Amino acid sequence: MSELQVYVIIYLSFLALAVITFLILVFIDAPYGRHATAGWGPFVNNRIAWIVQEAPASLMMFFYFFSSSRPATAATLVLLIMWQSHYAHRAFIYPFSLSVNKRAPLITVLLALLFNFVNTYIQGRWLFSLAPDSFYNAAWLQDPRFIIGALVFITGYIINKYSDYRLSALRKPGESGYMIPRGGLYELISCPNYFGEMITWAGWSIATWSPAGVFFLVWTIANLGPRALAHHRWYSETFPDYPKNRRALIPFIL
Ligand code: NDP
């Protein structure tokens, strides 16, 4: 069996799993953060959990880039930089913005780790080895699909990082409670960080024009769509003065 055949099997299996995951998460809130409850097994330190679960996405992408038998191009290098701008931050900077005294269930850490292993394989092998020969050549950087995708990616990136920053700024050192977030897109929706994450990977799908990009976007929607609705419901039930005009995920719509 060729690697491409193995790749397709993994791709389709995990795409089907994304649909199943979505359906499960509609009924069961992913048990981390405010939705964490007893009965999901042991817990681990939250900061270490984020580093351990996200670091492979950064490190494995370097591995796929440098171990490819194809020569690097300006396009593959730019795509690597786009990926690392997100994942080096998510694995090695973002965890240090989180409260020190929080814990995460080991089960969600292991599931996130599995997802990052599979997803980075799907992205990295496609971009640097399995895509049609010379698809990502230097001319790709001038292709409208890349330019539009990169602009969408940057827009999502800014919304995601800025919104996560606003959340982390809500708590004073040592605090662990929840407050109503205000400012920026929080005036319109409860989860602009998730909205930004979805835009980021929609941009990635366009900029890479690849089945791999679609894979990541589908998984992001499956993970974060139901969670945004759960967060919104939780805010409305927890804070009597929660703004009534605020939607969950998509301004004015959802
Ligand atoms: P949350 O919005 O649930 O929490 C983010 C951080 O902010 C946590 O430390 C949380 O604390 C804190 N926080 C959230 N709301 C409040 C509030 N109202 N008051 C005070 N503190 C608050 O995000 P996630 O943890 O689910 O996700 C973090 C990042 O990871 C996001 O950027 C998300 O887009 C991304 N992500 C991407 C996925 C994908 O499939 N691509 C999947 C999952 C996450 P606490 O932990 O105590 O709740």
C-alpha cells in the first residue's frame, strides 16, 4: 500500500470521526474549563496540559518540512511560517497566559494530543510531500487563492489572539472565577476566540487550496461550534445581567 493510500484512509476515517465528535459534543459539553465535572478520570496541571498537547503540532510540522525529499520553496516556507505563527504561540506562549491554579482532565489532554498528531500528519505530509508535484512553487504566493486565504488567515489570527488576550486579562493574578467579557467582538458574540479560530483555518484552507485544509476546518467547527453554544448558554444562565443581544458565535446570526 502506498503512503497516499494510507493517507486517504486516515483522512476519511478521521473526517467521519469529526462528524461523530460534533454530534457527541452537541449533547455532552467537552469536560474542560467551565464545563469540567467529576467522573472523567484524573486531572493534570492546566498549563502543562496545553504545552504537552499542542507542542507536537509545532514540532512535527518542522519534522515534516525538514524531512521531505522535495526541495523547499518560498511557498512551503511561508506556509510553514503561517503554521508556526499559530502553533508556536499556542504551545509555548499561550499556556503562560492561563491561571496557574487550574486543572484539565487527562482524557481531554490525550484526545487533543491524538488530534494534533493526526492533524499535523495530514497537513505536513500534504504540504511538503504528497501534494501534486510543484503545486506549492514560488508562483503560488502570487495566486489569488493564496493571497485571499492569507488575508483571511491573518484576520482570523488577530480576532482569535486578541479575544483570548481579553479573556486572560479578566482575571487578576491568583483569581480563577468568571466575569462577563467586554470589548471588541465580545459586544456581539460570546466566543470571538472560537469565531477567530474558525476564520483562521478557513483562511488556511483557501491559502493551501487543499483537502488537508478542509480537514482542519471541519474539525475546528466540530470542536468549537457546540462549545460556543454551550458557553453562551452557560453565560446566560450564570449572569442575570448577561447582554441579551449578544449571540454565541457568529455576529447577528448564531
Ligand atoms: P475558553 O474560552 O473556554 O477559555 C480560554 C481561557 O480563558 C481559559 O483559561 C478560561 O479559563 C478563560 N476564560 C474563559 N472565559 C472566561 C471568563 N468569562 N472570565 C474569566 N476567564 C475566562 O477557550 P478554550 O480553552 O476552549 O480554548 C482556548 C483556545 O484554544 C482558543 O483560542 C480556541 O479557539 C482554541 N481551541 C481550538 C480548537 C480547535 O479545534 N482548533 C479546540 C479547542 C480550543 P478556564 O480554563 O478556567 O475556563
